[in-house]
Amino acid sequence: MNVLFISNDPSVFVDGTPTRERVRTYAKHIADEGGELHILTRARATVTIDDGSLHLHSVRTGKLLSPFVLARAGKKLIESHAINIVSAQDPFEHGIASLWAVRGTKAKLHVQAHTDFLSPWFTRSGIYRSPKVRMPLLNRMRVRIADRVLPRADGIRVVSERIRDSITSKYGQAVPQPSVIPIPVPTEVAPKVEFPPHAFKFALLSVGRLEPEKRIEDILAAVARLKDVYPSLGLFLANTGREEKKLKRMARALGIADRVVFLGHRPDVRGLMRSAQAFIQASSYEGYGMALIEAALARLPI
């Protein structure tokens, strides 16, 4: 059985990343059954990397045209590598690209849903003292795409019962029964990792991509309101994302640049949790909420 993932994560091309190691594990299981795993994603360059039974392909395209370019490249891979299953990493842009790719072939379409896209907050923004986010209009379009993709899928995989129940509630018998495969979270206690030198006696930690749906603006607004009441309070943000520059400007505008530390991508967040006094999250929606589980396992107040 040969499998093609149409993915939105170019970090798979970086050797040593958790994503690369995870897909290597997938490829090993598929190889044990006599098949190969191919992964297709968009990137800044067209590249192919062969890593044993794992084959990585990227196509150069902008975001607007990516569904068309990925679909065309995906169909070529289906035909040249006898792909049996195409798995889309989401039911949106990559879902429609995968649907177009399998048309006219014998390949089956599987769709992954990692996001709680039927939550009302996926298409609505509840905002307090923070700029309007640009996501709701785009997300409304994504729900319409999902309405087209999911009824045409041969299989659906979700990460939580909540997403499964929301899909079956909306689509009923029109879609396959979603399979729930949660994201595994290690339960062993991680060694403590110290924060960079700081003067905070009470350190808040937020872990998550710096993207609009994570509502980091609301956390910054809260810190700004508390900074004079609790002068020892500080905030650490662990991860990167498209909103990073905007959030740094906002921290300066709110007068809390000295209270907010951007840590960048940290593979040791579970260790950092053992150095914090509290975990804070303001997401509009979550598909699984792994960081909350990790904070609970670290016995960190949430």
C-alpha cells in the first residue's frame, strides 16, 4: 500500500525535527506492509528527498494558488508511484487539493481534521481590547470547502471525540464515521528547564503557535492591566508564528515589552513548564489542546 500525504508542514524537510521523526515512524509502519510513504507540501523551492521508504516532495507556489498546484503535483505522484491512499492534512485547502488529485484515479481519499472547525469560535471572533483578527472570513470559506470535501471522503480521521461528534451532528450519514486517533502525549515527568535570566517572581507561560486563533493579544492585554498591580509578573511565550512581529509591536505599545519574553520554538516546553508559576491560554478554539494536557501533567496551575 502506497500512501501520499498532502501536508501543510514544510518542517518535514528539516532533519531532526519532531515532524520528520514522526513521519519516519509512519513510513516504517507502511514499509512493514510493503508500501511507501510520500509527502507533498508547498515550499519556497521544488525539492524531492528520498529517506528510505519516506519520500518528500515540495512544490513552489504561493498560498492562493497552492490548491491547484498541489492537486496537479499530487495527481502526477498518484500515477507515477501507484498511490492507493491520499490523506489530506486538513479538510480545507489541502482537502480540496487532495479531492482534485484523486479524481479520475483509483486512489482513496482520506481526510484528517485536527481543528475544531465547527466550533462557533472558528468563524467568529470575541475580542477584548485587541485588534480585529483576519481569520473569521477565511475560516467561513474553509467551512464551505469542508462541506464539499468531507462527503466525498472515503475515510475521516479526527483527534478528539468533540470533533467527531460535531462532524456527525452536522453531516450525519453523508460522511464516513470519523475515526478518533488522539495525539499521544508522553506521561513521564520531564526534567526541569530554567527560563533565561529574568526578574519575574511570578512567571506566566504560554505555549502555542503565534497565530491569530491563539489570541495572544488577549494575554498581552491582560498582562498590561496587571503590570502595575503585580509588578513582579512576567510572561514567556514559547513558539513562533506569523503574528510574532505584530505581537512584539503590541507589547511595546502597551508598555510591557520588559514583561514579555519571546522564547521562539522550544522543543523543551515540558521542562519549561516546571519553572513557571502558571500556564495561560486564550485560544478561540483547539482541536486537541495538547499543551493543556502537558501543563496538567507538569502539575502547573492553568
